Amino acid sequence: SMWPASLYHYRKLIGLVGVFSMLLGCASSPGHETFKAEGFRIALPKPGTRVVVRGNHLEAVNQAIPWLNDHQLLVVNRWVDKDLTIPKTARGEKTELQPQVQDVAHKVGATLVVFVHADETLLDRTNPKNGEHHSMKMMGVEVQGINVETGEMAFGAMAWNSEPLVASKRVVQDLTVLALEKSWKESEIAPPQQEVTPE
């Protein structure tokens, strides 16, 4: 199918792109044209759905909440844990939510958990022209919306920068919004007849 079994190969892709950029030594200060995203949605939550947001990065979580609220969802609980890992769920698979996540969701009447996970890979590099040292990063933000009762993924997306950049709060915020928008767009689901099966 057109959608990879999981978002995880994008993580590998981010690492590879980083290696290639280092080899080419092209440290630039990129604009948004270097941001990429892939996403899908299976079922958009109904307006008024109560949502718990969990993430590993404060800026990403703080950016996701108003976005979700603007899209008629009601964020009733948020949690930031820098050690958070998100469920390794492929599209169409069910996931076991941690008991503590389910407990919180049930207490606040939430039927959807949105995970927001920011990933960064540090690339230390020296500018060959002037010998200056730069800490550049490859950044990625992954979002997953998971139904509390069924464990099914409602939507998911990954956004990342395809060229190393100087990491900032703004980059994390922009990637978070890009991932959420990508997962929300209906056009991302291709009709079955257009699916291409790799040889």
C-alpha cells in the first residue's frame, strides 16, 4: 500500500539525510521548504471529543493543544514526560495503552489520546570556510491519535526537516502544526484503485 507499515522508517530516513548532509557539508539556514511531512487519517474525531495530550517536549505539547482546540476538540488533560515513548503502532493495528493513560482518560471522560513526540539528532559540524563550530540538528515530530476504548489509531503523521538546522522552539512548534495538519487532511487517503504495490 502507499502508506508504509509504520512511521518508524522516517526516523531512519532523518538519520540518513543527516549523514548525507554532513558528507556534503551544506550547512544552511533553511526555510520551511525543507520541512517534509507524511500522514494519514482513518477517522477524524467528532467535534467536542474530549482529548488527553501526552508528549515528551513542552513546546510541542503547548503547540498541539490550541491547534486541537481550534479544530473543535476539547483538550481536558495534558502531560509532558521527556522520557515518553509513543506506541509503535502501524496503521490499522491496535495498541495497548498504558494503564495510567487509560485511567487518566477515564477520569476526565476522554475518548482520544493524542501523543506528540519530538525527536532530534544532533549533528556537530565545523564550517570549512571559517572553521566555526555549529550544532545543527535534524528534528522530527510525530503525532498519533489513539482511541482510548479500542486502541485503534485514528490518525498519525510525522513531520521533519530534510536539511540540518539550528534547533529552536519555533522549529518544534512549526513541525508539530505541520504534522497535525498533515494527519487532518482528507486528501491523504488515496482511493484503493490508485494504490501501487511495490514489486
